[in-house]
Amino acid sequence: MSERDPRAARSSSRAKADDAPFVRVWALVRRIPRGRVATYGQLSALIDRRLTPVGVGWAIRAAAEGAIPWQRVVNGRGGISTDGEHPGLQRAMLEAEGVAFGRDGTIDLARYGWRPRAARH
């Protein structure tokens, strides 16, 4: 992890009040089971659009290393958005969990997409 990586700067597991949307994203990402994926837009909708899909990406980057299964979050087309920084890593991690990629390099969201259960009251 580079010195400029936001995860390196976060040394405390305690969140400030202004971190609430980030904390909500982290909690959702932790719920995504092995072999399933969610999209940045889906997570944005699940937190009442408190963050845009790009903001969800920043929240994921800000998590402490190893704190969340970040590899389970993909773009709205079922594609990998992290290859610029870590070529092949996210795909390899997902394939190790049993997620298959199509010839076009995308994941079939109908097959591998995570559908969270509604909260019970």
C-alpha cells in the first residue's frame, strides 16, 4: 500500500460522525458473501444515496487494509474498476471465490449479484 493510499492514513477503528456514510458502506460490504458481488451504484442506493457511486469507491478505499472484502464490489456493468492500480488482483480474488467472468471480462450480475435481505423489524 502506498503512502498516499487513504487506508494507510486511517489508523483508528473508531469513526467520526462525518464518517457515517463510509461506516454504512463498510458494513454493507462485509455482508456480501463469498462468490457474490455488489455494484457501487447498488451500495449507493442502499445507503439512501448519501454517497454517489464514486463516493462509495472512496469509502471502500478509505477502509483499513483487510477490514472489508473490497474485491466484491464491481462497476454497474459487472466489470473491474481497480485494474489501473492493481492489475489482475481483483479478478483473481473473485475467481478464487468462484465468480466466473465472461469473454468480455465482465461478471453476470444476474447470476453473481448480491441481493440483501430486507431488514426485519
